[in-house]
Amino acid sequence: MIYLFLILLCSPLLISSESLPYAEWAHYHMIWLSNDRSNQTNVQAMFDGFNNHQIPFGALNIDSCWASNFNTFIFNSTLFPSAREMLDGFRSKGTHIILWMTSFINIDSPNYQYAQDHGYLFNQTIHWWHGNGRLLNYFNTDALNWWNSQIKNLVDTFGPIHAFKVRMKSSFLFFSFFYFYYQKADESDPYIIQVNNSNVTWEQYRTAYYNNTFQILRQLVGPDALIMSRPVDKDLRYSPKEVVYIGWVGDELGTYNGLKGALRYMLESGRDGYVGFGSDIGGFLFDHGSGPLGRTKEVFLRWTAVGALSSFMENGGQGEHFPWNFDNETTDIYRSWVNLHYKLVPYLYSEGTKVAIGQNGTLMKPCDDTQAVSSQSYFLGPNIYVVPVPEDPTPGQKKTIWLPKSSTQQWINYFNTSIVYKAETFINEDTSRLDRIPLYVQQNSLMAMYDMEKSPSLNAFKFVFWGNIIIDRQTTTTTLFTRDGQQWSLQFDAKQKTFTVKFVKQYDSVKTEDWIWKFCQYVNEREICSDDWIRLYHGASIQLHALI
């Protein structure tokens, strides 16, 4: 048994007028439908389906074609006859709303002529994948104010929109008085644009586009606002790193080659310093060779594991993406991966916020050891090591895995904490189960995790120390950031056998939360936890008598 006592100390309240770089919900499970099925009936059915199957999610994207045209920022009343009522229902359940957008205004859109007459658009009509249109001139102040006023009207009319899924092709390149042809990565017809300003480059345009979208939503919605956009994809950098925290790569085929392609671009995004990103679970594109669902159950679940072990877990695209339409086993395994992902949210948010503030890292760092390059393995934050399995399971299947260096030179099997491996060695790991992939935690890591059984609303922490204490006099410290803008220091003193929580700083936030916590040690397939749930106070300390 672990006995505890509380020490409540007085501390001056350190307050910052700045918000944290991004909101915690960037790490929540997101669901969406491809645009060919996107209407109020289907979106509501998706929302209800995940709830009925007890699969948590915290964000919902309504993809292209939601608006009356591209881009009016007005809901299509035929497809979404009571959009406000629907969105209010989603938000009442804690779901964050994402809408798809680009900076095009199509020539048949009702707001096109006004923009054209006032000189708000660049002077070339472009045929793009949703029609013919012109790009907004983000360097024209009047154009920008007019554009933002339409976004404000959207929020005023339909309630808070927490993010835009911001689309842009790299082939919109800018040169003065010239047509420049740039072949897209998928080798479809190139887009052409002409801009009468030799100083406007693709990088300048995309920076203005993404930055303005992020900033206008922050003005209208507050610190919860985000944008969803591509980081590195098809060997090109899309979004500015300082404004994208829910990136996604694609569009990949629903096959193992598609999964490998997604991993390639996620790892490149990590190398390039993007904080958080994911990929369309199961692949965006329908694979006609995989049967009527567009992907096999095995591909879907192997990809689910990678999605759960990414910063941003998102699921949607062409073909079947609802786990219950595969079979009951798929539903159960999918749910288990979502629950695992949510346990990791405090860890992901705290580590992601640290690197976002320092602008010096990523949550998904590739393992570049020569022995591991072909495996596409990666570190999820500083303490977790993941090895994807892009192949069907078979009875008795094993995979040779390289375990890299760690600060304690030991790795714990996440699913069986009695198994501890030495670092910098090869092991043979069982990969015969669809509900597992190789997953390891650095020995003696201290991680904040959610206990969803205690609090489905995500207000209960478990501060987990992993494994046996292997350094008797060590003090292990980590940082906790919470979604209401608080920064805390968590300190475990192995010599004194105490665990202490200290308040550090309050960032600007519109939220106030009540938090509770326990300390736990995960070791030898045991979960040894303190008896009582404690409110998160500055200076709260527990004395530990049952450490291993």
C-alpha cells in the first residue's frame, strides 16, 4: 500500500498574458467522411455510430462540399438543412468542429463577382479539383478584411468553428508575367497561375494563407482554435511549422504500401521539425484490389495502431472507415487503440507543448540508427518507441527489431511490464496479433496519463513511473501542461520515496478545470497506485512505501 500525506504550500501565482501554442484537442481522435457522402444525415449517423459503439472521439471534420459553393463560408442548406442545430449537438458533447476550406473562390460562386470587381483576386482563372476559380490575394488588406468578415459571419451564424482543414496545392507557383508549369506529384494536369508581382512566391503565399487562417480563428474562437493542414508531403513542405499542430499526410492508397508511404512522409515531417501530425487511418484512397470495403481488415487495423501511436489520430476517406462495418473484432481492437491513444494525451500534449514553445523538436522523431532505418520505427515523444508492422499477421509471426539507445539503457514492453530489454540490441518480437504492434517505454520514465475509467471527461491523471527503480538516488522530473493553460512540475524522488506536484505558471486560457490525480508505478505486470484521488494543488506531496 502507498500511504500519502498532503503538504499545501503557498506560492505566488505566475500569470502569462500569452496562450499556450496550441490546444490539447490537437491530440484527440478525429473522425470524418469523404465529400461524396458528406451531408447532415450521414455526418449525424457517423457521430451517433461512434458514440453507440463507445469509441471516444473529440473532433469531427466536415469535408469539402459543406458550403453553398467554393468558398462562401455559408452552409449548403440542401445538404445541411439544420446545420446550427447539428453542430450545437456535437459541441454539447465536447466535440470540436473542423470545416474544409481553400483560398479559391469559384467563378460560379455568389461572392465571386464582388471579389473580382473589387480586385480581391489574382488575375488567373485556374481549373482545380473542385471547378474553376481564382485565388484570394492575401497581400491586399481590403481583400483580407472582406475574407475574414465572411469567416466571422460563419462563426456568428453557426457557432464556434475550432479549425479549418486548410487545403492548397504546391503547384500554385508565382512568377511575374509568366506562366510556370509545375507537374503535381500524382502527375495529373498541372495548374497554372500568373501573378503580377515578382515578389510573390509560393512560400510567401502559403505562409500568408495558413497564418491568416490560424490567426483569424484564434481571434474569433480563442486559444482552442487550430488549423489542420499538411506538413511535409510528396517531398514538399506545405505549412509553416509554427501554426500547424494537427498535420496530416496523404492521400495514400488503402494498402500496406500506402501505410509505408504515409510513414515516410510523417517521418520526414518529424525530421523537418513539425510538432504533431498523423495520417488517414486505412488510407484515404479506395483500393479496388482489396475488396468491397476499399481496404482489408488487416491493413485497417495495422494502420489504426500507427494512428493511435501518432500525435494526431484521425480516420476518414474513401470507402469503409467505420470499424463496425468490418466485424466485431475490428470494432473491439479499434476501440482499444483509441483508448490507449487517449491515455497518452497528457504525455503528448505536455511534450508537444514543450517543443512548440522551444521550436526545437517534434513528437514523432524517426529512429535514424542504421540498424532501424528499414523498419520505419520512431520515437513518440522522448520516452516511447514504436515499430510499425506493415504486413498481415500469421500464426507464430515474429519480427526482428532494433532497440535504440536510451538514457537508462533499458526498454519496457508496454503491454507486458515484466519484460525488460537492454537497449542497443536486436530482439525477436511477436507480431502475430492484430491488437498489438511492438511498443516500448523507456525504463524509469515519468509520464502523465489520463484515466478514462475514472473520468471520461479527461479530468483524472495518473502520474506513472515505469519499471523498477534502477538508480537509487535519482530524482525524476517532468513537465505537465493542462488544457486550461497551467504548467506544473512533477517530481519523483526515489531516494526519499516522495512524489511532489508544483505549480509553475498560468497561461492565458478561457477554461477552468478541476483536476484529480494518483501516482502509479507500472512494473512486473502490476499497477501499484496510491489509494486516494487528490486534487491538483501546488505542493501536494505523497510518501511512497510500496515502490519496487
